[in-house]
Amino acid sequence: MKFLRQITTHSKGRNFKSLTLTSWENLWLAYHKAARGKRGKTAAAAFEYQIADQLLALQTELTTGTYQPGAYRHFTIHEPKRRKISAAPFRDRVVHHALCNIIEPIFESRFHPHSYANRAGKGTHRAIDQLQTYARRYRYALRLDIVRHFPSIDHIILKQELFRVIQDDQTRWLVEVILHSGAGVLADEYEMVYFAGDSLLAALRPRGLPIGNLTSQFWSNCYLNRLDWFVARELGCRAYLRYVDDTALFSDSKRQLGQWREQIIRFLAGLRLTVHSESAQVNPAANGIPWLGFVVYPTHRRLKRRNVVQFRRRLEQNISLYRQGFITFAELDAAVQGWINHVRYGDTWSLRNRLFQQHPVGRMEIGEEMGEDICI
């Protein structure tokens, strides 16, 4: 228990300098991160049942260079938009955490301060707050997002970005192994784009990061970090932020934002990425900016209608499953409260009150146990 407390404290302090990739401390910490919130799942429980043997086996495989990832399990989600999710086996998720424990601190100091996705102390709600702050200060906004971001990420370019920073041969090897395991996973999600100077062989370039991997989320930030600093340093934009592949720039000059848009499109072509041209428009900030499920105005925030429709559908399904005994009240509670905790960052009090009033049976069953917070 003393050792566990030490590791837990180590994790909270995010001081990973004393860890090495294959050290027992790193693998133990990686297991606890991978198991967080999943202790009741079959795969996590099976791993935990033989925890010492499992970690020792991984340690040996990583040390000797014999580690090979298992097969992904694929499924498709349709909310908020259609995506192919690729779930790695639990032992591979432990390895992903072990790798990120080592490389994340190296890259974190290099990241742009207004990159908000998958970083400690950042996140969705701070990104929304920052966007609204800019909307209050500047007249115009330019929002861009990348076409098929994760399927488009080019492995050669990604490795160049990673290996400019990662010097350790063993860590480089593991990056190569995990990257190779995901090559082609999203091939059916990518429509080939040829860039200037490409030959027909460009179609053979390995690309794509499995959506669902911890490493994919982190490597996405590494891949687009060059864009962040290009906008800040080369373009001189003082009001910029990014969440995964969604970016927003602000200025009092509509013309300047239009020029920046063309420069960013050319820069992204160097990363073999394209943007959705129909949404890459300069608009007055006062008209509202679509951002992470909300439409953000200088004075208020509205929830996107699609988000409301999707939640209403899920609520009806979950209430039905709860009545039939297929899910517990705790699971129903978590689903409802998770949605409330997100949308309460917008001006949604009346919407939430009206939505739950429309489900009187659900309100009676849920509201009595949750209290009036369900409407707030």
C-alpha cells in the first residue's frame, strides 16, 4: 500500500522524470491509469487477476523488443457524428499509457498555450471560455476544421515531428510499433488527396491514427503543434486557439483573416491536410461561432439543436432500458448528469427544465433520486 500511495502521489504531481519506459514503476502507474473507470470491465478484471505476471510479461517484451500489439476491435458511433472507433486490447492500452508517461512531459512544454484538447488543466470548457473571451474583444472570427483529421495524419511527417524531440532508441522503437499497428485501420475513412509534387506512389504512404487510442489523441497535438506556432509566430495572430482539429482565429480586420485563411491552407498542405472550405469563412463574432457543441456569442452561448435532439433520443432509450432492468440507476444517473455537466456551460437552464418536464415519468423516476439539480 505504501508503494501504491507513492505511485499515486507521483501521478498527481505529474513528475515523471524519474520513470523509464520499462521500469516497474512506470508500468504499474500505466496500469492504474488504463484501469481508471474500467475496473468492472471483463478485460481489465482479467488483467488485474494476474497483475504481477501481466506486467512482468510486458516488461520483458518491451525490454527485449519482442512486444507486438494485439488486434483492434472496431465499432461505429453516430453521435455527435459518424466515426469509426478502434479499441485496442487492454494490455496494449497499458503500454500506451506507459509510453505517454515518458514522452508527454517532454512535449508539454513545447505545446502552444491555447491548444486545449487532451491536456491537463485545459479541456472543452476552458476552450469555450477562451473562445468567448476572444469573441468579446474582436469583431471577426475565422473558424477552420480539418477534413478527416485522424485518417489523414501522415506517419512519415508524424515521426519526423516526434523524433525531433524523442532521442531514446527504445522509445522510438515503441512509437514505430504502435504506429505500424494502426496503419490502414482508417483506410476506408480516407479519400485520397494528392498534393503538389506527388506521384501515384503517394497513395501508398502509411497514414491514419486509430480513433480511441490514447497515443492517437496525444500525437494529434504533436502533429498540429507546428500549425499552432505558425499562426502565432509567422502570421502574428494574437487571438488563436485549437481543440483537436478545430481552430479559431480572431481579428478586427476581415481582410486580414481572409489572408490568414489562405496562408493556413497552404501550410496545412505541407502537412498533407485539407480544410472544409465551406465552413472556413470569416464571419462577425456577434453572429455566433459554432464551437464544441455550442454556438458561442459574445454575450451568451446556445446549445446546438443537434445536441438536444441526440440527448432527447438517448434519454428516452436509457429510461426504457432502466425500466426493463438492463441498466442500473447509477448508469442512468451518470448518463444524465454527464450531459448536464457539459451543457450547463451554456445558457441552457430553460432548455433543461423544459426537456425534463417533457418526460414526466422519467422526471418522477430520476428527479426524486437526483433532486432538483436535474433541471438546473
